[in-house]
Amino acid sequence: MADVTLDEFRSRINSFFDEVLPSALDGVQGRVARAKTWRAALYDAGLAGIDYPVECGGLGLGAQFKAAYTELSAGRVPTEEGAYGIGIGMALPTVRDHGSEALKQRFLKPGLRGEEIWCQLYSEPGAGSDLASLSTRAVLDGDEWVISGQKVWTSGAMDADVAILLARTDPDQPKHRGISMLVIDMRQEGVTVRPLKQMTGHAEFNEVFIDEARVPRDWVVGDVNDGWRMGTALLAHERVQTGVSSTLSDPNSRSKTGRVPIRIQTLMELARQQGRSQDPTVRQELARLYTGEQIIGYLRQRGTHPSIGKLWRSIQGLAAADTAARLQFAGGVAWSDGDVDPDWYAFQILNCRGMRLGGGTDEIQKNTLGEKALGLPREPAVDKDVPFRELRTGTQR
């Protein structure tokens, strides 16, 4: 694969989306079945894992090939790809960069081909923005870790085969230092998933109850008790994924994923349909949103801190949804007869609020940018060097 030229690769991408993919998905029913078919077709066409090592199922190609795929696949990726957002965009890159050779051999190729769906077990009822206060425990028992605890706000857990998990492996260490990252089988006994219904009517998030589930001793990503560093590495991938996903989506899609801001093309068409395209206040709003889309595109080309993409997606998503509400609602409270896709717009308007929380709140992103991008001093933490079991969080044992 290393001898393929960029022009040949670009031709392969176009042929795949124009000819191979429509045939592969023809007649396939069900979101998960279509997702698995899509990933398998992408892999078999030699377009998955572009920058992954060849020995782990990837193509071993450079950044220009990945950029070519991003460019030519924009607006052509099936919405079912969302089932693999955590695996392809977050978990697998973390395993690739920090996992042992055994973990890479076990998980990378099946993940790239779509044979396994991943979820991310981070947040807990008592550990959200202060994630280091997590209390899920991992206790070593011979050649296995025994895991017990509760996770919440887990996207896609109902479909997941495996998960990337943060658990406390040493409560005698300060809270940031006694955490490990592990891979856990979601299909085993001892793992219970319960959907959480949202105000959109969907159940994208889940509670996950873990009762003495078992993980092989060597399924640790990175080193034992180095999970906080691994966790922040994964979150960097997540924020890149959240910001970039808008460029890969079909601007005309009406998928109810809520992951992508309403596109400016969609809002411009809505303004025309509602007879508001010449309204100066509407035009000003659309110009502001268009400018936002263009700026983030240029920032991505330059390379930027991942929190910028995540923060932009949250702010742009809310502004776009509010603009849609003003255009489509009568006073923002009710749909009128003849509305175009009112159910889809209602979903976007309701769902975008939560996207300012998931993956780190806007305030967390700003703190991260201040400390990591601008080099500003971190706020003092009185519990920085205190063993976790001595903290009065009410959750540790």
C-alpha cells in the first residue's frame, strides 16, 4: 500500500463512494447492520485506518492521504458512521498510540473493520467535570481485574461490544494518580446497561452498572495508575472528532444525531422558504454563522488545539439552532402548518443544549485552552496531593 500515489488514492475514494458503497448498502436494513456493512466495505476497499500501522490492519500512509479522504468523503459518509464515532475517533487512536502490542493486535483491525462497536465509560453520578473524583474500582485478582461501579451519560452503550474504561486502581494515591485505563467486554455478565430518555424522545445516553465484571490483567492501556494521562489523551481525540464531524456530514442530512450544527446551507434555504431571506436581521445572523463555518475550516487547515473545535461546535450549534427556531417557529413556541421537517428542527433545537455539556463543558474547554494553549497558571487545588481515600467526596471506600 505504501507505493500508492496520492492521485490513485483519490481516485479510489471517489470510486468507492460513487460505485461500491451504494451497492454494498442496497437492501441492508437496521442502523447497526448498515453501520457494520459500511465499515466492512470501507475497510475492504482499502480506505480505513489510513495512518494506522500496516501490521495492525492499517494502510501506513501519511497525513496527505488522510487529508484527501477527509476532503473527498465530506458530505458522503453515511449517518450510520455515528455508531463508530467513539471507537474510530477516540478509543482506537488511544490504543494505537499508547496500548501494548498485544492490545493493538487484538483490537485495532477488528475495530477498523467495524466488527466491534465501542463506548466510553468515564462520567459517574459523582464525577462529571471533576472526573478525577471517579470511584469505580478495579481490584487485581490473579490474572484479572475485578471491576465494580456505576457510569452515566454513556453514548451508544446499548450497541457497544467493548468499552474504554477509567477505574480507580489505587485509592491511596492522590485522585489524579491512582486511575487506570482499561478495555472491558460490554457483553459479559456483570455489565448492565439502562437507557436514559432525553427530552428529544431519544435515548442516546445510558447508565452502566458494573458488578464484579472481569478484565484480563494485560488489557490496561498505558501503565497502571497512569489512566489520567491516558484519559486526557483520549479526550483530545474526542474534541477533534466533535469539531471535525461537521465537515464529514451530508449538509442535506436530516439524521437525528445532534452531533453536527445545522449547516448554513440548510438555514439559508429555510430563510428563503419562510420569505425571510431579505430580512436584514436574518441576513446578519446567517452571515455570522457562515463566518463561523469558514473560520473553523481555516483553523483546521492550520492545525489547532482540539478544544477549539469542540468549543466551536457547541457555540455554533446553539446559535444555528436558535436561528432555525426564530425562522421556523411562530414566536419560538409552536410549529405552523406547512413547516419543512419540523420534527428534525425540533430535535436539533432541543438537543444542542446538551452538546454544550458532553465531552467537557464550554467552561472546561476554556480552562483547558487557557492552561494548555495560552500557558496561563492553573487554579490552585487543595486536594492535589491528598490520597483519594481521605477525600471527603462521600463516594470512595
